[in-house]
Amino acid sequence: MPISRVRWSGNLARVTDAKMPLRAKVASSVSRTAAALSRAAGRGDGSVIGGWLGLKIDPELLAHLSAGRAIALISGTNGKTTTTRLAAAAVGVLGRVATNSFGANMPTGHTSALAKAGSTPYAVLEVDEHYLAQVIEATDPHVVALLNLSRDQLDRAKEVAMMAQLWRAALARHPDIRVVANADDPMVVWAATPPASHDQRITPPHVTWFSAGQRWHDDSWVCPECGSTIQRSGEQWWCTGCPLRRPEPQWTVDDEGVVDPTGAWYKVKLQLPGKVNVGNAATALAVAAEFGVRPFDAVPRLGDVTSVAGRYAQVVREGRTVRLLLAKNPASWLEAFDMADEAPTLLSINARDPDGLDTSWLFDVDFAPLRGRLVLITGDRAYDLAVRLEINDVPFQYVRTFDEAVRAVPPGRLEVIANYTAFQDIRAELDRVN
Amino acid sequence: MSTETLRIVWIYPDLLSTYGDRGNALILARRAQQRGFPVEVLEVRSDQRLPTTADIYLIGGGEDGPQALGAQRLLADGGLHRAVAQGSVVFGVCAGYQLLGTSFFAKGTQYQGLELLDLSSDRGPSRAVGELAGDIDARLGLPPLTGFENHGGRTHLGPGVSPLARVTAGVGNDGATEGAWRGKLLGTYSHGPALARNPALADLLLRWATGAQHLPPLDDTWADRLRAERRTAVATARA
């Protein structure tokens, strides 16, 4: 991607505090101090409280902190924390990158991350899908990456089609923003395509399509444009009632590697498990290319990423090698089963506010891939999981605590798959492993 | 049963399956098989004709657009009406419950329902989201209903139906009653895999479908623990 296509002024002057209004300076300083205090007090990563305080003092703080930086926003239901981490590593070829690497993905987290990083020419920010429109307005990004949209925490999240509509409206207001979007997800393709270009044979010039595969299809059977049925055959999909169809992707995944828009193939050797992460790497390379980063230069940096805010982290505990996998919704559970080894597996389910209070989604997941493994279950809502596994013909053993699970399996690997707060609980037991 | 095999139809999973609705088909099939009934589960998509000779029809929840589309296609198909006339069992959940009535609201517009149950739905003042519990109509002889609801509609029952339950937690139809039933048709706002928490309700549908007066009891240890845990959670939240 030629550098001339980038939209920011090209003048990557240092963003110094001196350039900010006094109120923003105070807010930024308070934000950093509060984050440091929070970490020192052992209350958390400090990635939310600092930003929250800063925004209280100066509501425009995020915009002030964004000015002068070339920014990539990464959003979607799944894979955004990992893709953000990989994209930050790739963009790091060019210089220092600010990023919210702890998964604090709302404006408070962005504010905190930018304040903490000080002046950097680049920022790669993970954005909660509900906040994408707001964060686009505040940060004036160079590129926005749209990964996927599927059902997630339906008791409070917006329905999938409504979310796609919000994304689409936000991007339509900013046709100058580069978009990197998943060709395999009909909802994303529709959101990324301006209303004026219904005919998908014409790819809008500001959109780059990637194909990273999609295991989960159950939220895109109905066309968001016309309401007709969407048909699928192999990797292709098309609407039976209007021109919406899968665009030809410029970035694809092939044989443990990534193919770039020129057709060049790069072997991607990751320390992160699963095919899904090769797809995340392809997305990260496509995002970095929008800043002028060549895949050749970025690929080695992707291999340095070992774990992301505890995800995929491995910890030895009482002779067991425990690996943590986060699975928040049906689509990411399917991916977790793909990543996990054939080894004893602990499943932990909570239904607290960050998880969504509703456990109905358990019946959208087919747990059959776990048959034949020693399966243990725990968490606030282990009984919901027990009922589900019984109906799924997956034998299991209920344990009350993580420690009990560790003692219940033979020495060797223990895979842990947990949803959000259950994951954080276990991560806390392992001394907040990153 | 119409044949030796218990036939369960899951109506339009492409449109009406937002919240783990597949669970109800899986649960009914498993509980029937454990009693020795051969079972066939058919998933009928919205571009297919609905078979009219199945024993149980399941309609799940959905977003506004798919709900309206589902109702239009079921009206045009006519198969469900014929099946009901022949005595089939229908179990509707959330959006699937609303569309069994005479009318419902989706995307700000009133839509015609299937008119299989004497009830109509409109928009409530706020979205009802959370635990739902109620004491079920004594004539059905079931333990209390437990579930999770997530809907913006309020449902008004006509004289042709009975409430499924009196609400003890949550909103249901209108804060007082929850769900409705008539003959072998039953609907509830307890959404998604409602039968996972209510195995006795699953068995009621199986008794209606098979004509069996009694079904041998099954080991429901985990479902019973789940029910007790939810009961405690609702009581704690209220205290």
C-alpha cells in the first residue's frame, strides 16, 4: 500500500502535553496518576479508572490525546483483543505505538492508554463494537478494521443487524476513513459498504477485504439489505434477493501463511494456537499495510506475541501446565475447541454483568468436540453448563474451585476455557498472568 | 402420535433462533428417546414447506425483522394451521409465542399473527430483561416456571386462552400473568432453551404428543440443582 494513500498530514510531530489546552493537560496527568495508583493498590490493570477520571475532568480528552497520531481502530464481536495486539506489533515496525493491550476497549480505556503512552506517532486501539461510532468521532482514525458480528450477551447487547446498521451509518459519515473488513461475514460486508454502492461487484476504493474464515454462520442467514435468504457454498455466499455477495478478498489465509494483495505468500509462525489466529494475523498485516508497513517486515514481530491479556497464557501449577483460553460467545467457543489440545479440559461459566446475565447461548454451542476428553466444569453457572453437557452427551465432573480442578487431572496439560469474568477469576488465581 | 415415530419440527431456525432455541428440540428428543420413543427432528427453513403431520412444532425467538417475515411465511404456508386442526402440539417461545396470537408489533408496525391463540401483543414501556418465575396453572400439574426473559412486548390475553403462570418474578405478559395455553398449544416468554430449566414442562408436551398418561421419571439431578440455584438467586435479588 503506497504511503501516499494515508490520510493524516504525514507530519507526525510529537504530541506533547504543551500542545494541549490546560484542562486536557490536567486531565491527562490525573488519568496517568490514578492508573498508577490503581495498579499499585492491586485493584486492577488501572486501564479504566484513569481514563474515567480524565474524561470527568475533560470530556474532550480522548480527542485531544488522539490529535496528531495516526490511529487504527479494531472492532468486532470476536478476536479484537488479539488482533489489536498483533496489529500493534506490526505497526511497531514504523515506530512507537500506543495501544490498549489489556482489553479495556471503551473510551475510558482508550483515554487511559493514550495518556499512559505519552506521545507516540501511532495508536492501535481495540474498540467495543457498541462504541465504534463514538470512538470514530473522537479519534478521527486513519483506518478502521471490522472483524465480525455475531450474537454476544443478547440480554443487553444490540441485535446483530442493528449493530451492523450503526457501523454502516458511522462509516458513511466518514468516507475518507480506510476500512479493512472481513469478506466472509455478510453483516460486516454490508456495514463496510456505503449505501450508494449496493452492487458488490464494485469494491469501494476505501475498503480492503480480508478473508480469515468464519466458523459461525447462524447470525447471517437473513440479508441485512433486503431480508432475503443468504445462500452459502464453500467460502462463497450471496443474497438470493439483491446484489449483496462475498467480495473478492485481497488478503487471505493459506497453508499456515498469509497471502497479500500482490499474491505473495508469507509463512506466519505464531506462538498463539489455532487457525483463527492465523486469520487474526492476516487482518493485522492488512491493517499495518494501510500505514505502509510491508508484510515482510511485520511477520517476524507477530511471532513474538506469546499471550494477550492472559489469553493463551501458560502457567505451571502443581505439575500441570495450565493454558487459558477465553471464549465469550458461541462463535468463540467453536474457535476455542479448535485451539485446545486433546487434553483434560476445564470449562468455567459465569453470568455476571460483563458476561451477560443470560446463559441461553450454551445451547448454541455444540460441545461434542470435547467427547473423549476428561471434562471438568466450574463457575457461578456450572449447573447451566451441566444441563447442557448432559443433553450433549458429554460426560463431565463438577468441581467447586479452580484448585480442585488442578488436583483432579493427571500431571500434564490442563486446557481452561472460560467466559469473561470466569477467565478473569482464574487469571487472578494465577497472579494476573499476562 | 400420528406414526410410530415421534416427529418434532423446529420451525424456521434460519429466522427464529436467536437465543439457543435449538435446546428445546434437543431436550424433547432426548427425553422421548430415554422413554423408548423413536424420534425424528426436522429443521424446516423458511424457504421450505412445513410438513403438516408432525407431532410437535417448535417456534423460537427472533429479532423484529425475522419475526415479521416468519409470521408472513407461516400464514402463506398454512401448514401449521392444518397441523393444529389435526391435534398437533405447538410450543412457542418469545417472538414465536407472540406470533401465535392475533397481532404483534415489530419495527414499529402492527403485524397480523397466526390467530392460533386468543392474544395480542404490543410494545411495553420498557424492555423486560431478567429472570422470570411464576406459579403454573394448577390444571397443568407442574412445578413453578423458571426462565430468562428478554422482550419489549406486552401481551394481552383474550377469553379463549388461559395464562400459563402467575408471575412471581419478572414481567411475562404484563407483570401479572405469563405465557398462555389452550388445548395442546402453549407459549411462554421464558425464552431460548426454556425446557432446560423446566423438564416437567418438556414432559407435559411429550405427554400431549404421545397420549401417554404417565412417563417414567428421568434423572434430573442437574436440572433440579439449576432450578434450586435460580430460585435462590431470584429470592436473593428480591431481598
